[in-house]
Amino acid sequence: MLCQRCGSPVPDNSASCTTCGLKLAGASAGGAAPRRRTATVEAPYKPGDTFARRYAIREVIGPGPVGHVFRAQDLEMDVEVALKVINPRLVQMQEERTQFSLALRAGKKLTHPHHMRVYEEGEDRNRPFFTTQFLEEGTTLRRKIEQRVSQGQRFSLKEVEALLVQLVEALDSAHRYGPHSDLKPENIFLLPDLLKVTDYGLALGIPRLPYIQAQKAWKVGCYLAPEYFEGGELDTRMDLYALGIIVGEMLTGQVPEEDEVSELLAYEADLPSGIEALYRRATNANPLARPRSAGEFLSDFTAALSSRPRPAAVRPATQGPGRSKARQQVPFSLTAELATATPRANSLPPPVPTSELPTLGSPTVQVPTVGHGPPADSDEDDVKTAVDEAPKPTSETPISERTTLELPQVERTTLKIPQVERTTLEIPQVAVTEEIVPPDATQKLDSEALAAIMDTAQSSTSSPAPAPKARAQRAEPRPPVKAAAPSSRAATRTDPVIPVARPSLLSRLWMPLLAVGGLGLGAMAGYGLLKWRQASQAPAAPVAGAPSVATPREEAGAEPLLPASGCPKGMRRVSGGTFKMGKETAEEGTAAEPLLMPRQVATFCIDEFEFPNQAGAAPRVDVTWEEARTECARLGKRLCSEDEWEKACKGPGSLRYPYGATFDAKGCNTQGNAGEPAASGAFARCRSGYGVADMSGNVAEWTESSMGGADRVQKGGAFNRQQPSVRCSARMSAEPDSSSASVGFRCCKGEP
């Protein structure tokens, strides 16, 4: 087994570690075998060799998914380093090796204590390499997890929280320059009092398909986010996916297999429900559903710990290393718990408060009616129901006096209702009383019975005595329905039957008419709003020297598509990460445009409009590259690089034009529209997914990048350019001291 503190190999029955002296629990319990692949790949160098005429190999540390790691001595700096040599099969083309070098250069900027410092990067005989800080002590999180699994143990929530605090600090620091992209337990080093993360940007520096194959061969592809497999745009949220997988593995010892994210509570039923919810969010296939930052992930994790824990469930028996067996012994499932939480067949429903309105039910109902006799003092009802089947059950409740009435339109039902108030009805030769009894909320009423009760209540309020008389006179009596087993009193009674009046047609149709009227009003309002919005979004004809032209987004006070937090006013934030730069096919554009290739940029801010960066102002033209650079520097900014400019233009979806994948002649100020530079923001649709305006057409823009010599790159086309020249990937070049009436610029700035 491995020492819990220093990671050194220790015999299973040892009482303490021979390296650091840590007391151990003794013999290790049986558990799952290590997940990572045991490699037998022969190292390309052996101790005593010199690599790149600078690094003397001292020890072969071991292979990995993308290459080998060596302990080496830097002969120039006279310092011991970790030398990582990449397999040349993964980066065969010169363009791929250049991209690898650019990705590793971003890692040199990381100086946070929780990051492993990157010293140098380069290549030797077509083998890319980089060197990092070498750690004499400590162990990786992978070894720590394997040790716990071998002992049948799991990380406690407090242990996970302590590691998560340092890991989140490392990620938040790295995300200023882009995603880590290769976050996994193998790249997390645990020192006695510190955590360090290594291999920043490695997945962005190696072509996607070879990298995926290498990770799957070593069974660590589960830490890669789904968008990486699908070839989508990558940003810092891919690290939050890996972070969720790592936390779940520490708590349960399980990781997703075959793109199926397991349920943590199925393996650790004592976990708070908030941990399960956070795990589901972080591992969601949609990046937008994940936490927005590592700091938010930590906040949600801490909040879940402070919430009330779930009830403890019976733990399953000791499970073997197989994943399928663990799934068969699921001690708890939220779905199963809800499915079995149904009431028993013989259990009665809880009583419904009488203050609630009765719901419409089936045509056969029980309704209150009138009777005669002395007033009742009891509050209980006596209900006796006869049905067609034999025997015909009845349900009775004691009352002060029982009265049996025969009701029309009620199938074989005999009701006995207590009397509350005595009101004499004037009916020829018979004196009866009418009782206004509140409906029993536990009984179901149909629409006719409900309307009858409402009519009775209204008539008794407005005119207590005459209303029942008039109603009785208007009603047409129908033959009564015979009861199944009438009592002697019911058989010999001579009281007249008072039927329930039919509801009027208006009372039946008022609800459908109200619904239809509401739909009609809503449709008319929506149509009017749509017309108004279309009219407001129509591109206005540009007017030279116009003082202000506000965009519909500004008039409505809408927020930008992406938050501009951390950027100065008037600038838009573009999240760092990799994107697809270049043209899609060799036929489109000029030969100077590269084909699609992945490029990585750090997070930056870019002016929303062309200089002077004011909505409605005319963009400044007739400037040289030097003048544009000086103006940006005066404002504490700089010219955008070509990579930054193209990423801001293509937006999060890597589109061909700022507004979409197909050309729209009226979308931006291109050839055939104004014929001259338009005021900034005049074309409402000409905005990229990051909220940056006029990146296609209007005026071309200087960039910091060169075309390979002294000439500088211009992007975006102009008002006098046709479709091929106004794509986001289109590029032109000009001498730095040249100027034109169709060329301007905009500024960029690194995120503070």
C-alpha cells in the first residue's frame, strides 16, 4: 500500500511508514484495484542521457497518456526539474507543434502558490517538451484515492472541503488566462501543507482527436467535458465538469463510465442532498447549466454542508471492485423512494377544509337540499346512499332529525340533511321549510349542482322568503327516482318534491367565453408588440455627422450577451479559451487565410464600438498603424491581436459572420448599403455573440499582428467590400505607415 502522507510504497502489514514515520492501520483491506493503466511503454531516454543538449536525465519517473516524465538536471540553470517529453505521434505537423508551444506559454504566466511553475517549453528532434518544478515529497491525489479504495475508505466531507478550498484558488487564478483543460487527480499534487496543480493548458496544445484517444487508452477520459468530445467551443466551465467528477470520486470512489453520470446517493446515502444537486449541476452536459466559476462551486458546496443532512440509510454490504455489482446493491434511490411513497389502498384521504371551493366531479353527486321538521342542534350529517349493486351500502351519521327527500336528476340517491334554519315556503296545501345548508366540501359537485347552490345562496341573501317560492313555482317537477330500500316513513310521505333548477346557458358558457376573450386580447397585444419591435430594429439610414444613433439594445436597457464584469466601461468581456480560427474550406477567401485550427487566447476586454468607441459617433479613419497603437496606449489599452479580434467576432458559437453562419446583405454596412462609413451601432444586427458591434464591414481595423513581415493585419472588411472580405476570418495586410478612408481601429485590454 501507499503512505497516506508521503505516498511512499509500504508493505501491507507495516505499522508505520519507513520514510516519514506515519503510523498506519496495519494490513490493508481488500478493495478495488487501481483504475489507471499499468503502462509498459519503454521510455525514449534513460538515466545518463542528455536531452536537447541541456537536460541531464537522472531518473525515469514514468509514462503518462501523452508522454514520459523524467527527473532531470537543467545544466544551464543548475536546478533539478521535472522534464515532460510529449509523444511525437500526438503532434506531428509543424502547426500542431506551434499550437502546443503557444498553449504552454500561457502556463508560464501562472505564479500562484497552488500552481506548478512552468520553466521552459520547446522541441527537440520533433519531440515537444516542457519543464516544471520538481517536488521531492508529496503524492498525487490519484495515489491518495487508490490508497483509500484499497482500504475500503472514502474521503469525508470535511477532507474534501479542505482540498477543495485550495483547488478552487488554483482554478480561479488560472481562469484569468483560460481553462486548465487537463484537470484530473493525476495532475493534483498533495504536499504536507499545500496543494499544487500541474499541466495547465495541455489539452489545448494537442490536437483534439489524438488527445481523446490517449486519454481513453489510459482510462482517464471521464474527466473531459462533453463539449471537448463534440468539438465545441471550450471555456473555463470545462474545468468545473472535471471538478465535479473529482469531488464525486473522492466521496464515493466512482466515476462516470460510458457517458453515464452515476448518482452519488446510490453509493453514499448519508450525503446531504445539496451535494448531489451540486454534482448534477457540475456534470451537466450543457456548460451553461454548470456553476459559473470555481468560487461559486465552493460556495454551493459549503452551503450544502451547512444544510440538514439526509436521514441515514442502511449501508450496502462490502462491494467488490466491479462497477456493475455496486449498481445492483443500491441502498437508496430518490426515484424509488418517491415511487413507493404512495398511500395504502385502504387509507382514507385527509379531510378537506370547508373554506376551500368544491371541485367539479362526476355527474352522479350528492347535494344539499331542503327538508322540514324541528331545528337540529347537531353539526353532523347523516348520509345514506343506495347503489345499484346488491347489497346496497349506506353510510350514516347521527343527527337530531332525519328527513328523506327524493331529488330529481340524482341516480338512486337518498339524502338526509340536518336542518339549520326554518323558513316557511308558501306551497299550495303544504307548509314546508327550506334549509340553507353549507355544502359538504368532502363531496364532489358537478356544474349543475354547483350552479343550483349558488342560485340558492344569492336568492336567500337578496330576498329570504319570496325567492324559494318563485323558484318552486318555476320548477317543473319530474317523477321521483325510487330508492332501493325505502323506509316506511319515506314510503307514506305526502310532501311535495322540490327539484333543483337547471343552470342558465350563460352560467355554463361564461368560463369558455372568458378564456377565448383572454386569448384574443393576448394575441392582439403580442402581434402589436412584434410589429413595434420589428419597426424599432429596422436599420436606419446612416447620416453623416449625426450626433447620436442608439442601438435597440441600448434603448431597451438590455444587458450584453456576456457579463462585462472586470472590464472598463464601454468594453465587452471575451472569455478565454480555445476557438476555431481560420476559414472552413480552402476555396473561400484568399490563400493568406489559414484553414480551421484551434487557437487559445486568454480572457480579454475589447471596445464595443470602433474608435472613439461611442455609439452614434463616426469611426475614426485615415490613421496609420502607429497612430492607432499610440491612441490605444494613451487610454491604457492596446491594439487587439488577430486571434483576439477573430474570437470576439465569431462569438461563442464560432460563427462565420458576427450575426450568423450565412451572409445578410443588410446585416452590416457592407457594399450596397451606405457607401460610406456609418455611425457606430447604426446596424442593429451587426453584433457578435459577445455584444461587440460593427465587426463586419463599415471600416477595416488594424491589429497588432503581422502578416509575416513588416506588414500588419487588417480585419473585418469595410463598407465597400463584398461578401468574401467581410467574414470574421478574412484578413488583409498593409504597411504600418499607410492609411485609408476605409480603415480604422479598436482597442483591447487584458482583464484586470
